[in-house]
Amino acid sequence: MSVLIKIAFRNIVKNKKRSLLIGLAIFISCFILLLSNAVGNGTAEAILNEYYYQQGGDVVLLWENAMKIENDSPSRIYISAFDADKVKQNKAALARLHDFLTRHNHEIKDTYRVVRRGVVMALPQDMINVNVYGMEDREWPFLQQKRLVTLERGVFKPEERYTVIISQLIASSNRLKLGDWITLDAVSAYGAQNSMDFKITGIYKNGVPWNNDYIYMWDRDARVLYDFDPEDFDSMRIYLNNPGEGTRFAHELDSYLTKAGDVLRALPGSTATVFFSGQAEFFKSLYTFFVIFLLIIIAFGIRATVRMNLFERMREFGTLRAIGYNRMQNFFIIFCEIFLLAFFSLFFALICTVLLMLIVGQSGIYIGSGAVSYLFGGDYLYPVLYLQDIVFALIVIMVLSLLAPFKPGLKLCFQKITDTLRKYQERTLLTLLVLKSVFRGGRGPRSLWAGGPRPEKPDAGGSVS
């Protein structure tokens, strides 16, 4: 066995040009397969992360108006808003919420109260509808760490009052720049019209397309704009020390809250709205379809390359047969060569893919604005490669690389030695070649993997018949 592996390895080293061409074909296939998986993962993760870290969390608190919306609506959490007229019910619900969270503080990792409402941005030349996202001081580094809001230019400091950051989309489409002042006209929680001026101190990169119309400001400024009391919020995200307990925690909290009324409800973040998880699965399925299509092309490409390579080496394998190597040994050499080439090609493809992701992991790959940003989950793509993707690529490439030489390799091994030496390939079906080899000369199945003609037995008189 070791001798056959050594022969296969020496064949690869000796025929560098041929090995390089086959290896390059497999390398490109491996690289595209790994990269397509990473792109699919990055797209799905961009959508799921945006939902988990900016909308749902492990447990989400919604007001009664959002509970009237079906859970497959993408706007269910966005439109959650408390009714300021129900002062008594709101205070009772918030008091029970505070009591429950205090008693279960050991289970909670973090909580974020969100002020999120629509507003009209008044410009000298136009008026546009945008959304305001009021964040607490500690939420800003959290969103940056999760790459949901990434500053492209400028700064955003908690100590600076009445400052905002806007998306690149809003800035470019309205000719806004750092240092400009904008006027926001809002309807307060109590129905009054409020108008305030804010200074643009930062511009963030476009992310998930439906979030690019957000204007981020500090929580205290948003509460002034909308006349919110300190304890009020539009929605609230809860992150647990053990995320797997989200459903159980949400059900317990919801049962506790509903004892005082239905104005405030607690839902598991995973099921508060299923639109985004469904969308992520849809985009992932698109990439899966592309991968399957790619695998079919890879399979045909590798098979054609191997078939051509084996035809050019007929004399080489005919010589091995002539000096005593049987069909199985010849086939194993062919198998070994492709296996080694596939293994090393996948190894180098993996290195190149990992290096690429390390290079673009922080800044991302710029895709561009417009419709394409919906396909990739934003203007910037952050590819992600999981261990299961590497294992999947290893299995796929190995299977394809090993199946590719199966039929042409067997057909070569079942040619007559004299035909292979003169580089002539009998154009017969593989099944017929095998049957002819089995039953040729009446010698039976024992000659199936025989290396060459078997000497005939002498008769009783000592002569050879």
C-alpha cells in the first residue's frame, strides 16, 4: 500500500505542470465553494443579528397596539408604542415589570429600553419622513460591537446634547454633511407638536436597508422630543445569561404582567416576529441553490479534467500492468493521485478564504446601495465561515474528486495491456469490458483484478497444451 502511495506522490511531483493544472481546477472549485458558503452565512447573519440585537433580544416587551399585529409582520416591533392616555394601566404594568426584573436580576445579562418613532425632517428644500432611535449611553458601544451601527465619519459623544448621527443614504440623498443642523418635527406621546433642532456630528455606514432611514440620538434628547417620562419606552429588549431560557422567561414575565392588564406584554424574541428569520432562511436557500448548481459544474469539470489526463497516460498505466501491477493497484494509484491533489487544493483554498475574511472582517466588502443591498443584507458584506462549512466542503470535494476518476479509471484498467501500450482505447461500455474480462478465455472471475495473462498448466505428459 505504501509503495502505491509513493508512486502516486512521485507522479504528482514528476509531472508538475499536469498536477498544477488539475490542482488549480480543484483549488478554484474549493475556493468558490467556501466563499459562497461564507457569503450566504454573512447575509443571513446580517439579517438575524439586526433583528436579535436591535429588535427582539431574548425577550421583548411590546405594548398592546403591537399585539394586534400578526407575528409575520416585519413592522410589529417597530410600531410598538405605549398609549399615554392610559396612565394608570401603564404605571401598574411598569411597576410589575420593575418588580419582576428585580427579583430575576440574577438571570438577566442586560436590558435596553428603546424610544423609536417616526418623525418629519424639515430641510430647506424638502421634508422627508424618517425614524428616530433614542439609545441609552451604554447601548451605543453595544450596537457598534455588533456592527449594526458603524461610524463612517464624525463622532457621537454622550456628553454632547442635541446631536444626531445619520446614515450615508440620508446624507447623500439630501446633501447633508457633518456640522449641519436639521429640524425634526414630531408628535409627542401626548399628541402635541414638537419641533427641535439637532446638529449632525456623525454619519454611519449603510447597513440593513430598512434601517438606513434611522436618525440616532441620545435617549435623553429623544425623551424631550417626544415628551417621554423617564420610565416610558416603546419597546424593551432583555438579554439573558442563558439565551436558551428566553421562551420560559418570557412566558413567566407575560403571565405576571397580564395579572394587572394587557397593556404590556412579554414575548420570546425568537417568535415575536418570524419575518426576519424567514427572510434569512430564504436568502440562505438562494445561496444553497447556487452552491448545488456550483457543485454540479465542479463535478463535470473535475471529471472531464481527470478523463483527459488518464487518456494521455495510457502508456504509463499499460507499462505498470505489463510489469506485474494488477488492475486494483493501478486504480488505487489513480485514486491516490486525485485524493492528494484534492486534499492539498482544499487546504490552500481554506487558507486563502480565511485570509480574505481576516482582511475584510473589520471593514467589510463594499457591495453598493440599491436593490443589491437587500440581497446581501446591506451595503457592506461581512462573510462568515463556520466549522461545518469547512467539513461540508471537505466531504464534497473529496467525494467529487474520488468519484471523478471512478468510471474513466476503471475503463482504463480494464483495457488490454497491448491496447494501453499503443495508446488505443476500446470504445466499449464499461460493463461489457468488465464482463469480457471476467469471462475471457473461460478463466472465470479470478482474473478480474489479475495483472496479466496467467501461464497455462502443463498436461499429464509434461507438455504445455
